[in-house]
Amino acid sequence: MPREPERAFFARVIHELAARFGAPEFEPHLTLFVAPNKSPAPAEILHAIGTVRLNLRVLGLRWSVQFTKTFFAQFECSNEIQELSDAICALTYGERSAIDPHLSLLYKRLPEQTTREFAASIQLPFKEVIFDSLCAMRCASPTRNAADVRAWKLIAAQNSNTR
């Protein structure tokens, strides 16, 4: 998860967009990996990973017709984030996947023109974001609708000492 003050900025944007479009609210986050059902306990995995600090460069704001990427901040992929994803994968016995680092700002199916118009009105006040905490969520996979997002449940968390 992003550290402050970026976390507060993203949370405010998510809140405002959710209110404007009747969409679900959620914590600002970067999805690194979806673990298989028979993985070890999430708290054990986070403990094994230890402290994290990812400094990711923002590539810009993007949108798509995919529900989980309606509107998002796209980040540059780095060796550091791929290595973290690979470490989580190894601990969960999952399959390695390429990372597409993005932070969703809205989960809602909207006409592309609507998304394009409000995207033009939002400016990111920073070029890099530091992510310094990890959490494990229980969620539907794939997440298909607002009810799925609202049903997400935090099951483990690990914060670094860099705050």
C-alpha cells in the first residue's frame, strides 16, 4: 500500500469518484499476486517477506473497459517489484506472472467518453510513489462487480518502519 501523503491523495480521489458514480470505496493498493487456495497462512507469508519499500515511477492515468481497470494510475514495472511478486509466488506455490503495476481509482463500468472526460480533470501531484506495507485480502477472483469489491476482507497486514 502507498505511504503518506500519496495514500491520502489516492484515498480522497477514490472517495470522490465512488460518491460521484455510485461505485464502491476501497483502500488504495497495488495488486501483486493472487494466491492459490491451498497457500500457507497469509500472515506467515507476509512475515517471511519482511519489510518492503518499493519506489515506483508513475507513468500516468489510464482507463479501460475492464471492470478492475476502469480508471487507474499506471506505474513503471521494475525488477524490484517483479522480484517481490516472485518471492510471494514461491511462498504460495503459485504460478509466476508478469506484473502490471497499477493502482485502481474506480471500479465501475462507464462509457469511455465519461471516463476520458473526468480523467482529464485529475492531475497527479507526484511522479513517484513509495509503497511500504503489504496486506493480504480475501476476495473473489476474478472481481467482477461492486458487490465483489465490497466483500473484500483484510486477513493479514504488515507495515514497514519507514513511515
